[in-house]
Amino acid sequence: MPDTLLSIPDSLAIQEPECAQALREMALTIGAEYRDNQAWQQANLWQRLTESERIVQFRVVWADRDGRPQVNRGYRVQMNGALGPYKGGLRFHPTVNLSILKFLAFEQVFKNALTGLPLGGGKGGADFDPKGKTDVEIMNFCRAFIDGLWRELGPWRDVPAGDIGVGEREIGFLFGRYREIAGQHDGTITGKAHGYGGSWLRPQATGYGLVFFLTAMLRHAAMEIHNQRVAISGSGQVALYAAEQCLKQGMQVVSLSDSDGTLSMPNGLADGLLQEIMECKFRRHGRLRDFAEQKNLTFLTGKRPWGLKADIALPCATQNELSSSDADALLAAGVRVVAEGANMPCEAEAIRKLHTAGVLFAPGKAANAGGVATSGFEMAQNAEHLFWSPGDVERRLRETMDAIHATCVDYSRHAERAEKQVSYVEGANRAAFHKVAAAVLAQGY
Ligand code: NDP
């Protein structure tokens, strides 16, 4: 149980379960240290870090293809701005609610701290379902969303990016409307296409960064990189670019998935096929099931990839997509390393089982931080009115992921406990908490 000093009200667990889950995970890691730290307790730090600085909720009215008004709910959670402007993505998905956005914003604060960049944490989105919508409907929704939010945004204030359901097309529409109303072209939204201010490699950054972090873990544990079999879930931006970087590193990708099921590829995904899947997903917004049917590939309807034979698992779809029984399936399939590409994809009991079984486990706030780090690079390039070269961005991304890995190892207390296995959860949570805590305390109240 979390320390009572780090209380999580019962009502929160009922009303906002995902938010309570993220707080509980942090409380479990930081509890003992918090109990010993008088300065943190006297400053009431836990309450100050777990209460959002500001939450904006607004109505979004947009015109559908028949010109009829439709209504959705938009949000922005500005969780903590002690380290820099609020930074974090926008999610458009029917499941979006305050609990999910608060958990994502809480995680984002600590993830951003790990990047070493001057970024606070936030998250936003809407319960809008982009699936099946025309381009004009998507544009109408994005413009109406910005009409409700733009006053809160600015390059020194709050800088959104993409997340589930918000890719380059949506960012273009959001930025276009922001520019019209704000009357300026600035670094307020990241994830822009390169032609009008985006950073090279921003689309690739989360997936590539995840695999850079993974290879740092493998090197640290003196494990092979080549020919490792990698099961990946999801087929969005994070999953597909993680797959691409796995192939570059000489690994075999044995699965991709979406909410309909899993594409199983026991002999490994070929690069040419991956490029076709990217075309299908990013350009045509198609479904894996239809793609599998056209190409005569094995599609496991309604199944997750976690029973497939693999050495490594990269959950890259959404929160709580890997349960306790999925952890059993991973162990039975021979998985020895799990790194989270998505935010909080693994349930707490699954993480406990994996750790106990000696599986190396990297939490999303460390392993998927390459996306927000590259968003930070985009902000820097926009402020300088310059573009960095693709090689420069990739070098910085690699260095950032290596530095986060080293920080996690440093802050993992495995040495004190005389354990050989690095606890990346402990390392990431402790390092990030210390950094945010110091900034919050320094700034008074
Ligand atoms: P995308 O929208 O590009 O892709 C999401 C993928 O996950 C799709 O394949 C989608 O399938 C699948 N998915 C979504 N919800 C579910 C569900 N309930 N069950 C099964 N599959 C589901 O999103 P991203 O790739 O950008 O984001 C994926 C994860 O990575 C999220 O957790 C996000 O918060 C996290 N992340 C993203 C970053 C980024 O830079 N984009 C940065 C850091 C973290 P379907 O099409 O069927 O819905």
C-alpha cells in the first residue's frame, strides 16, 4: 500500500481510476523516501504535485458532412509548469475523459523532467472519434477545438502536440486555426510538418527513441541486439516507427495490432511490407484486418500479441493493454525485456509479475520520452527561426535516450539492495520526482 503521507482518496480511485493508478505507482516508489524527507513533507509536496495547476474544459461545436452541428467536450490539463511551459499531447478518442487526461498529464510532468529540457507537463484532448470522419469533418473539428483552447496556449505558456488520433493532418488543421486567431506563426504547437516549422524526425521520434532506449538496456545487461524477436502492439505513429527502428537494428518484428486484433508475423516483418503498412495507416487511414486480407497475412481477430513467441515486448497502443494474465502469457512465450512505448500500457500487477520473474522492464515515462524531447527540439528550432538537419536531430535524440537510460540506472537503488537487476521504474520515478520537487520548492508558494 502507498504510504499514508502520500494519500490517494478512495473517491479518486472510484471516480478517476486511471489517475489514481498513476499516482499509486509513483507513491509506491517514492513513499519511503518521502517519509524520511522533512522538507518535502513540510512543503506538502505530494498534494502540490498531484493537484493540477489548472484544468480547462470547453464545448466544441463543429459542422458534420451534412452541415449539422455536433457537440464534443474538449479539455486541457495544465498539470505542473515548474520546469517550463506546459508540454504534452492532445488525444482525440471517444474514451477521453478527465481521469485519463489527468493520469497522462501527471506522467508527462515526470517524463518531461527526465528529458533534461525546460518543459512542464500537460495533456489535453477531446472525446471526438476521428474514425470514419471525412477530411473536412476532421478539419472542422480541429478548428472548433482551437477556438475553445487557443487563449490558454503560447510558446512560453502551453505547447500541445499529437497523441492518439492526432497526427500530422490534425496538427496542420490545429496550427492553421491557431495562427489565424493568434495572428502569429510561432512554436506553440509541435508535430508540425517540416515544411512549415516542424522538426525532422518528430513523427519517428517516440518509436525510434523507444528502440534507442531498448538497445541501451540490452547493452547494459550484456544481451544481444541482433535477431531478437520483438512483439509490438499498436499500428500508429509510435508502433510503426518503433518497428522501423527495430528492423534497422537487425531485430525481427513478429507482430503489430490495432483495436480489431493482431497481425502475426512469426517469420518477421520485411521492410517493404512495413512501408506498405505505413502507407495504409498514415495516408489512407486503413485497417490492419483489411490489409492482412489483401496480402494474405495472418490476422488474429480480437487478440492481443502477448502470447506470440518473442524475446522482447513493446506495448505501443494505449493504457492498460497488458494485464496480469497477459504478463503470464509473455513469460510463457519467453519474453525477457518489456519497454513501454505507450503511456501506462501495463497494469500494476503485470509489472510486478514481470519484475519478480527477472524481466527487464522500462516504464513509458523513460522509454517513450523521445517524442516529447524532439518536440522540445522543435520548440528550440522555432525560437531560433532555424532548422536542424535530420542527422543533428537524430544524434540529439540518441544522446537524450542514452542520458535518460543512464539517469534511470543511477537512481535505481538496486546496488543498495544488492540486486543485479536494474529497476527502471524506481530509477525513472526517483530521478524525475527529485527534479520536479526541487523546482517546485525553489519557486515557493
Ligand atoms: P496513434 O493514434 O497513432 O495509434 C494508436 C494505436 O493504438 C492504433 O493502432 C490504435 O488502433 C491502437 N489503439 C488505440 N486504442 C486502443 C484500444 N483501446 N485497444 C487496442 N488498440 C488501441 O497513437 P500514437 O501511436 O501516437 O500513441 C500510442 C501510445 O503512445 C499512446 O499511449 C500515447 O499516449 C503514447 N505516446 C505517444 C507519443 C507520440 O509522440 N505520438 C509520445 C509518447 C507516448 P485503432 O486504430 O484500432 O484505434
